[in-house]
Amino acid sequence: MYAIVRRYTGAEGLIATLARRQDEVRQLIGSVAGFVSYQAIRSGDQLITVSVCHDRQGAEETTRRAAEWVRQQVPADQVRVPEVVVGDLFLEFKAGSTAPPEAYPSAMPRPADVRPPAR
């Protein structure tokens, strides 16, 4: 699985718009093939969004759609280009779970990645 984290600064207008149009965003992002989850975190004037998808293509599609939606909904002078980070989701666990944390195959060492310790 892959995650995309977007960090917007000076995002008061975007936060307000996102809060008012949650259903629209849910449909837009939630309809991406391979979509798993989406979270939006407000911290003062910063907005951090996290999209998780089964593959990198889906994760990158959420960013493309989010960027297009932001351009259409928020005046350009009210939002800055976000910092975007994409990566393999290699560990997940949830409250109340008695099962061991789930490790994803893409994060497991492959034979070529395993090296003997240096002496």
C-alpha cells in the first residue's frame, strides 16, 4: 500500500472550503481505484491530508484530483502549493487490536536487500 501526505501552509481558506464541501471531497477522492482511506488534519493555519491506496498509481491520482479540486474551489492567492510526500506504507496497527502489527510485503526486506552485518 502507498500513502500520500500533503502539507498546506497558510491554508485557512482551504480548510474552511474543505469543511463545507466534505461530501464532494469524499466522492472525488473515495472514487479513486484502490482507495483505502483519507484523513485531513488541521493544525492552526496548516492542513495536512493523508491518502492511502493499494498502489502508487491510486495514491498519485488522489493528489492529481486534490490539486485540480483546490484550483477550482480556492482562489490562487489563498492557498500555497503543498509539500507532497509519497511512500510505501510498511506498518499499520489500530487501537484495540490484539493481532500483531500488519507488515506490508512491499516493505519486507527482499533477498537483495539483506546483507550480513559488517565486521
